[in-house]
Amino acid sequence: MVLTACQPAVLDPQGVIGQAEKMILIDSLAIMLAIVVPTIAATFAFAWWFRASNIRARYLPDWDYSGRIELIVWGIPLLVIMLLGGVAWIGSHDLDPAKPLASNTPPLEVQAVSLDWKWLFIYPTQGVASVNRLVIPAGAPIHFSLTSASVMNAFFISQLGSMIYTMNGMTTQLNLQADAPGTFHGLSSQYSGDGFSDMHFDVVAVPPDQFAAWVETARNTGPALDAGSYAVLARQSVSTHPFTFRAADPELFQQIVAQKLPPGPGPQTGRPGPSVSPRTER
């Protein structure tokens, strides 16, 4: 009853990576329960059998060693560790965030930048960009290049899988895919200051024709994204309403990574002004 308001998220995957990670969770749980459940059952069984009133229980005051017991108490945990290690080893290679997804459809390139406290998504091939809203074609692999314009953040779309960190002056890679149209919740899962709790975005997976229509609409609305407009965007703000840029400088992402553009200020000591956080007016 306490958890009725929670969403399944990780346990309700909508992409190939999320489904594989869910299977790892289930397999790991099953392997651990194989030793946890018998151990708990044996604890109660021993307590019941060796109770003071049970005259049938054998009392062995001089007993000190049993090879069979040693084999059980060491062998079973060793097998569990080997199985869990195998699951982790195979999963870490198969689900490497930088490993391209097998698909007949070419991947969509998206450059993601974490700012204070919002997300910027640049579509270099399409020449557009969006803030706090990620639109992707369903059924197509998405290749993310990620960086931070300020402090470290963590990019996470729970239903698609693979949380990964963004860091200033560095680029990380991530490959995801939404198998079907839908709207999924994306967020920053790394605390980064006053606006952290509002640093989330919608991931809208649409059919390819609708994605092409969205790109065309974005090309005809909104401002252009260049060094000047980026400097304005990089200022600290919370609860930024999603909007798009009709054109994006193709070199902007690399300029952010190479720190040719100044990084954001990051969290400051003391309380931010009302222009940054309306919560400070209370």
C-alpha cells in the first residue's frame, strides 16, 4: 500500500537495453534467493529441532568438524558468487553504453548537454535543438554524445535503461532505443544544486513520419542556437518550459566539450536569487 503511487519504471522497460537490464535484475535476484531462502528456512528448522523440549535431538558436546558441512557452507556461496560474477561479466560487455545497437536502421545522433538546471538536446544531422524535451523516432537506435556545461550530472531514462554521467570537459557515449511510441520520463539522477529536483524532461517516441514532421516544425519556429543564445541558456534557471531552436551551430557541442565556451557557474553558496529559484521568495 505504501508503494501504490510508485511507477514500475525500471521493471517496465520499453527498449532493448531496458529489457536486458531487467533480465539481469531478475536473474541476480533468483540466484541470490537460491541461497537466502534455504538459509532462512534452515535457521527456523534448526531452532525448532534443537529446542530444549525435543528429546530426540542429538547432543554432541565433543563434535568439532564435519567435511560435508564445510563443503556445503563454502561450496554453495562459491557457486552463487560464480553465477553472479558470470551474469555481471556478460552483462557488462553486452550492455556497454558505447556499444552500438544491432539494427538495420541507422542511428539518430543526439548531443545532450546538462546545464543548471535543464537539459539541452542538439540534433546535429537535422540542425535543430530542444530544451527539456527529447523527441525520438520509435524503433530506431539513438546514439547519444553527452557532456556537462557545469557540474557532473547523471542522464537517466529509466524505462529505456543505462544511466550515465555527464562531466564538464568530457564526452560520454550512450546507445538506447524505444521499441514503441510513447512518452517516457527522463531525469538527472545526480544531485547538482538548488534546481536538481526540477531537472527532468519528457522523452517522446513517435513514428518516423511524425519525427520528420516535428523536425520540420522545429526548423520554422524558435530562435537559433549559437554562442550568444547558448550563453543566455547556460544561466541558472529552474522549471524551464520546453522549447526548440530552429537552427543549431554544428560546432557548438564540441566547443562546449573543449571549454571554448565558458562553463556554467554551478551551485553557489547561500540561497540563489528569485530570478534563479522562485522558492527563495518564500
